[in-house]
Amino acid sequence: MSLNFIEKRNTIKELAANREIAGLTFEEIANDLQTNAAVIEQIFSLQTNVIENPWVLKEYLADKIQAAGKVAIDYTALVGDYHEYWFLNSQYIDQQKITRN
């Protein structure tokens, strides 16, 4: 699945908004997902060749936001159950693993 310009722009804004709601830095996210802040920043700007990486961030942020008793904003492109998308490796997302480009 490929996102068009508007979908990319919206997804970048939505990920950033949910990161803000979660109150997490790139470094904190990187530590939790066992990578580095530069990789996380790239994924937040959708500069990744691994299609699952934004979904990992989406699910990670959702978990953190829910655990804090807050409400995440909705996504416009990263929607539905990722287990049902044939082009995504749902096991990879379930494990919340980030792979470098």
C-alpha cells in the first residue's frame, strides 16, 4: 500500500499528535523499541522502506496513551486491523519491532 501526498502529510501529523499526547521523546520511544532516536525520527516522518514501521509506532503509541488513561487521535490512513492487510507482516507489528531501512 502506498500513501499519496495528503495521506502522508496527515499520517505524519497524526503520529506527531499522538506522540505529544503520550508525552514521549524520540529517545524514550527508541529505548522502548530497542533502536535509536534517529531511526524513530525517520519513521515519524515516514522516511522508511519498511512498511510495518509506522504501524509499529501507531500501536506502540496507542498502548502508551491507553495505559496513561488518555485518548489517542484517530488516523486517516493507518486504519483498521492490520492483521487483515495482506501486505503487512502482522507478527512483526505484534512484536513491536523496528527494523532499520
